Amino acid sequence: MRSALVSVVSPRRVRWLVGWIVAGVVLYCAAMPRLAVADEAVADGAGDAIAAAAASKSAAELLPASTVFYAEVARPGELVDTLLGHPLRKRVESLDAYRAAVLSKQYLQFNFGLAVAEAAVGMKWDEAVKTLAGDGVFLGIDAGTQGGVVLVHATDAKKLAAVRDKLFAFVRSDARNKGKDDPIEEIEYRGVKAYKLGEGYAATLGPWLMLTNKTETGKLVIDRAADAKESTLAGKMEFLSARNSVGEHPTAWSYVDVATLRSAGLLAKVLGDKTDNLVVELLVGGLLSNLGNTPYATAALYIDDKQVRLVASAPHDPSWVAKPREFYFGPEGKGAAPIALRPDQTALSLVTHRDLGGVWLAAPDLLDEKGNAGLSQADSNLSTFFSGKEFGREILGAFEPELQIVLARQDYAKTGGGVPEIKLPSGAIVLRMKEPEKMQQKLKVAFQSIVGFLNIVGGQNGLPQLDQNTERRTDGLVVSAEYMMDDDAQRTNGKIYHNFSPTVAVVGDHFIIASTKQVAQMLVEAATHPASGSATNGDSPSVAAVNTALEVDAAVVHALLDDNRGQLVAQNMLEKGHEKAKAEAEIGTILDVVSWFERASLRLTTPSDRLELELAVRLADSASKP
Amino acid sequence: MTFNELDPARAWSAFEPTATTPWDRAAAAHLFRRIGFGADSGQLDDAAAQKPADVVRRLVRGENADEAATKELDTLGDTVAASGNPEALAAWWLHRMIHTTDAALEKLTLFWHGHFATSGAKVRDSRLMLAQNRMFRQHARGRFAEMVQAVSRDPAMLLYLDSATNRKVHPNENYAREVMELFCLGLDNYTERDIQETARAFTGWEVRSGRFRFNSFQHDTGEKTLFGQRGNYDGDAAIAIILDQPAAARFIAGKLFRYYIADEPAPRAELIEPIAEMLRENGFEIGPVVERMAGSELFFSPHARGRKIRSPVELAIDLLKGLETTTNTKRLAEDLLQLGQGVFFPPNVKGWDGGRSWLNSSTLLGRANLARRLVEDSKDRFADGSLAALVEKHANSPEKAVDWLAGILLAKPLADESRKTLVEVAARGDRSDAYKNLVAAVGTLPEFQLG
């Protein structure tokens, strides 16, 4: 089974299948109109009954129950309309890079071929797609036969047959002109005629065009068209459950039979190997637990004028998560991300439920030998800064399993320090202490130790010294370390260390570790006055279900890139050998593209018995209007 | 007969074209290669149509330098240095060599970089390395004494030679030794005592926070004896005495000879004496000396043409400039480091040995591969078009393509057998691939290794 599935999804086969899909759909659609008046048999000979039966069935009813991957674009016409009529289209077409691409040799060749096909049938390709694939394009990969099948549902079965004949006539004529044998071999199964061309097979079943790479796979489809008793994908409970879990009217959606892939051993490497990197475990450990147990997974794509949204989903049961990975979803899977604190000019905010102490202590079960060796060394080194305390249990374990990471653009005018040539965003980690009274002094002392260490190392490397300051700010305490300035000459076009003023802050039970004093101060304000609008819940209507939420503000990212435009232009000149004007144009294009977007977000949620990962990219208002 | 058998006066007299040594595209190509970094077809045509002395003067003096373009390259250097990464700075300098409007200045700056070798691998501060590079460029054509004085205060140099501190109770002899041996006089032209006394003169010359500082408390104000002269000398006075030694001018003239005329054999003292004398008479001003060398009979004679092995930098930049193209200079910097000439990363305080040391079985293969990679990476940037379009603008047959390319890239005429092979390459397959293969094939020729 494993080798069979590997064979089905091998890159070569995927390329072949994609090639068939594209060639079949484009030629079929392009050739269709001229033959629209053809009044030929809908199906071939004895296949009439089967074709008639197929007409009333869905793609899932034609595919076997052993289908491990299914994908559908139910309304290709709508997708074409959305893409061609999208407000971004004109903006893309106005880009220099786009104009250069459409003048490239490859594009011109492609366009010429398309124009020939369109001229032959007297209809534009987009119109042909909408007319002839209006009822959907479907893909299935069958585990049993190692075959893939594409089903295209035409709105008119007669036109489909006519196109098929025209297509085959064209191929045969071309072969004859080149002095080659008839490239199309006709075969028949249960009265349905199928055609072998190269490595592929094609058949029409009423309104369905079927393309496959395996006769056995094609036969399974014909069997299901002919016989209602055959087991079908549509009759499979997992598939029905998957279909029901997908939201309304996705642009496209897909289903994967994870249980079959797992039993075939295809996921063995992903699920079996331990990582040597604790961060990887923190990022995907819980997802791997789900993948090791869930029966299936779905992905749905939604595209409209405002945003592109991809939602991946799978059944989930907290009991699937072994004890060492409890750090990920929390006990009984009820862990939730904290409310996000949002300082001004936040470029990226990540809130997540992760028990850092838990993962540190469970590391021997989660990491490989190399990872554990590294962790032991880190544990030992870090304990030095914390007065010999055990880092995992006594330090990380003193925090709630909640974590926020913030990256924010710096306002150098307000820092009073040097302005670096390369302007990096401030970074901060926000944690919540279980016992603030006990912990804050220990953490403050540890910070002082670290600053002392940095001063010694920095001094050896010619860096200026860090000067420690403590200030009370509203209800918070901010302990910062700022680089001492030698003279005014360092204040502009300064070195990269001017991006940093390591700071820790305590406000309530929040503990903040920040790369700059500025972002720490803003986070203290946000934690003190959450109603001021600087603290939000990540736009989530059900915060408790959110395990992880990542949000990127494109406007701030744009500003960050713009702050470093000179550097980006310089890198472009050196790496691409461009003159300055051309490099500026390329970087300008990148900044233009970023400005089209409002934000991007990634959310991992656990609604009831599911695990859901949603990626959304939202366009800026200015870009989503014509 | 070698150049050492030539009459010095005749050798350094102004070049007069003759039937056997005409002023033509080949002679102009030789001039551009040696004094700058190669030239494209149009530049060669223009140069061949002018008087050689005028071309030499304009080139050596940088009369066609574009101030705005130079300023842009300077600004780019500041931006790149801000990354703090000397490797990125190497990419910037290569970019500058490709795009400069004063190639002779960059070639001289490269000479001084090798002469006063300082490595970013040790200094690790790109701004200090950039400042040194600018200092070399600023003084490149000027008076050598001022250059040595500037070098003696240069933080990158002092850090490189572990001379960031030099106290009177314990004078640091490192820098003093290099001033004598490598920078000004050469071996056997000084004594250990001279080194010790020079080190005393430099006491109190320090680097603090990346800046030069004279610490008068640490300066030895006592009397020193240098080359038989006695006095309370400081560093600048010591440099003046050192450069006053007869060996100094010969040493610099000899190094310039190797850089601009021929790798070997070593020139006899009599041959370079006119150049040394010119240095002495002109206060060690470098520009006029280079101009005289570049405009001499010897420079255009068979004793100089094709008598140097191209350094990796010359190999790459000559090719790129000749084909009017550019490349990813970050990657080029890495490639050149592998071939033995990482700019900003000389191997040691002696700089690059040059000459035959550029070639061994490994670097020969690497140099050929570099030629291929440069034309393949350059995509469609050859004079803003394809390589095929550039070649076919100047040549309408495989034979002419080979001859045109040889005229641009090679210092010696092609051997018949080599030409025949190249014509076959140029005639084979798709035009675009054929010309790329042709350049790559040229890159494998022994003639291509000569500059």
C-alpha cells in the first residue's frame, strides 16, 4: 500500500496529471464552441445507459471509496470571474515586472498557442471555461489502483462529445501530417469507449469528461456510473463528515484520507522522527499529535475581492495528545492563548498557549539525542544567570502557559539614542507570572546579571557599555539597559546596536522581556490600560478556542521596509548587479505590492471536536476597490 | 631578449606607434586591461581613433570620471558598510570596479590594498575597512608619504597589526617592522635598530573606540637614531626619514613595475631607476609615474603585453566589462576568495604574491568555471540585451565572433588550433548557448589567463 501511494503521488505522476488536466480542460474548452451545434451521440454505443446514469451523479459518487485525496472546484466560472475582475488585476498589470514578464519569450509562446486555439474555436478561453466546465472540475487519487482521475462536468453533454471528437481528430491529423501512427487507441469497457493517448486515458460519460492515468482507476469510475451498489467516496462516512465540516461555498476544497496515508506508512517519517529543535516542537508538536490520530483532514479556499482565506481542518480529540505534549493544548485541550497586547506600530503579534516549563521538562521524550544534549547545556548556562535555580522547573515553570511575541516598528525620534542605518523592529516577549511577588525580584536580578555579562563581552569587542536604569511607569516597573553614547557623531547612521536597549518590565502579573525600552514601555501601557484600544483579543469572537493567533500588519511592515529602503536597494544592486535606478524600481515594486495588503493572519483554534488552522490575507481597502 | 636588456632611457620614453607596434584596438585593449579593468568594444574603437598619449592621460588621470556616479558609489559603500559585514563590503567594491567611471583609480586602489594589506577577517569592522579603502582611493594617485602617514593613523591597519596600543615603556615593533619591510623599503634595507627606534617614534599612536588617537602621555619624547640621523622624532618624522632612503623609491618603483608591466623576471635596478628618480623628484607622487609607465615604449612592447598573469579580480572584472554586463557581486566575492583573491580579505600582511601564484590545478579549473558562471548568471544584461545580440552586433559569422571576442578578452593572439576549436563551438547549437559556450571555452584557454 505504501509503495502504491508513493507511486501515485510521485512528482513525475503529479506533473503528468497536472499536464493532463491543463491540456484536457483547455483544449476541451477551447474547441467546444465551434462544435456546439454537433448533434452526436452523447455516449458511445452500449455506454448510453451508463452515461445517462453518470449524468445524475456527483463526482464523489463516481469516485471509489478508496479515494485518498479529493479536490473540487465546484464553480470554475466564478473563479475565473473573480480573478479576471479582481481589483488587483489592474495594479498587477501596471507593474514593471508584469510588463516585462508578458514580453518574455515563454509568455509570448504560450500566448501564441492560446490565441491559435481561441481563433480555431472562435471564443476566448475564459468564456469557454465558464461555458463548458461550469459544473465543476474534480480530482481524485485512488489508493487501490495507484491512479489519479480528473472529472470535468460540462453543462452540455453533447458539446462535450463533439469537443472530444474534434480534439481526437486534430491529434490524429497532426500525427498523420508528421507521418506517425494513429496515436489514439480505442478501448471499451462495459460499452463505454475510452481512448488511450500516450500514458493517459480519456472517456466521456454523459456530461463528464474523465481523464486518468490508469485504466483500472477509470474502470472504477465507470463501474460506479453503471452500478449504484458500488462503494463510493460519497458513501464514506468520513468523507460526508469532511464535506459537512467545510464552510459554505468555498472556491475550492479538498479532502485527505489521513488514516489511509498513515496506515500506508507515508507519514512515518513526519510522525516517528524526533526533532533536535525545541522551537520546532513548540510550533508543530500538537499538530503532529493530531496528525497521528485524525481520520481525515480538509482544506478549503475562499477567494473574494477582499481577501484570500485558506482553512485547514481535522477532527480532534484532546486524548490523542500524549502527556509530554500537553504543553501545546493544555490539560484536556482547554488551553487558550492570552489576550494580545498591541503597542502602536505593531508589525507582528503572536499569542499562543504554550507551557514553556512543561515542554522544557518533557524535552527528553520529545527531542532526539542531539536536541537533548543542547538543551542540557542551555539549562546549565541559563541556571548561572538565575542563581543556580533549575531553569525549566523553577524559572519557566513559574510562568503561566501563555506567551505573546511582539515585533513593533521603532520611533527613533522618541528614544533619544542613536539612529541606526539598518532599522530593526523592536521585539518583546510577554509572559504571565504565577506568583508575581516571588518572581519579579529574581527576574530583575537575573536581568542585571545578563547585562553585566553583555558589558564584559561587549567591552571585549569594542561595543559601548550598557547603562542600567529603573523607572516606575504607571503601575509598572521598567528596568532598561541603554548603550552609552560617546559623542553626537554616533547618533545618525549609527551601528546596528542602536536598535537595542535590552529591557525587562513588570506590570501586574505580566513580565515583559524586550529588545528596546520603547516597546517595553508601550506594552506596560497596554497592559495597564487594556480598554484604551491598545489591547485586543485578536478579533476573536471566541477567545477560549484560540490556541495560537498570529497577525501581521502590512502597513507597518511596509513602513519597516521603507525605513530600510536604502539597504534594500543596496542589496539589490549587489545581488542583481543592477544600476541604482533599476534597483530602486524593483524595491519600489515590492513596497507597492506590500501596500496592497491590510494584514495577514494565522489562527489555530480548537472549536469543539475539531482542530482548525486558518490563514487569511486581507487586501487594503484601497486595493480591493476598482 | 628580456626587458632587462633594454636601454632604460629608451624603455621609458614616450610610446611612438610603428608598423610593428601600431596604436590599434589591441594596444588600446592592453592599456585598458593594465591600467583599468578591460574595456568594451565601443571604448576600444574610440581609443584607437585617438592619440595614444591622450588616451593614456585621460585614463590614468581619470579625466572622464563622472562625479555624480562616483558619489552614488560612495553612498552605496556607506549603506553596505552599515550592515557591519566586511563580506558585503567586498561585494560593494567589486560592484564599484564594474560600474566606476574611473577604472584606473580603482586599479590603483586595489594595488594599495595589496601593498598595505589589511584583512576584514581580523578587523571585523566594515566601517573601518571602508574608511581605509577610501583613504587608499584618496591618496592613490597622490604623494606616497601622505599615504604612509594616513596608513600609520588608520584604525583598521593598526588593529590588524595588533598596534592599537603602543606605549613608551614597551614599544610595539609590529607596525615599525612592516613599515620598513613591506611598505617602504623592502628586506635588507634597514637594521633591527632602525625598527626599534621607529617603534619608539610611533609610541602613543593608539586606536580607541575605532578612532586614531595620539596619547602624548605614552609617546617617547626621547632622542632616537634612525638611519644614522638623531632627533626627537615622532611617527611622521620617522616616515619622512624612511622615505628619504635611496631604497624607498626603488622599492615602490619595483612594485609598480610588477603591477603594471610584467610579473617576471625582476627588473634590474638600472631599468627602474628612471622611475625611482621620478618618484624622488616629484615627492613620491604616484599618478605621474603611472602615467609615464603606461605611456612608455616598454608598456606597449612585447616585453609587457601578455606578460602578466591575470589576478582573479582582473579576470572577472575584465570579462564583465568587456561584455558590458554585470553579476551578483556577493557571489563573485565568494568565488574570488576561493580563487585566492578575496578583496578586503588578503591572506596575510604581505598581501597577494601575484604572478604564477594565482595558478594551480585547482584555481585553473575554478577560473574556467568562473568565466562560464559569469556569462550564465548575467542573463540578459549584456549591454541590456542578450549575449547573442551583443556578439552579433559586432560579428556576423562564428569566425568573426571568435575574433571579436578574442580582441576584447585576450592579451595574446589566438593560436590557430585554439581559434579553430572556438569557431566550432561558436557554430554549434542554439545561438544563445553557442556564445555562452564560446565565452566558457575562451575561459579555459591559456591565453585567457594572461592580462
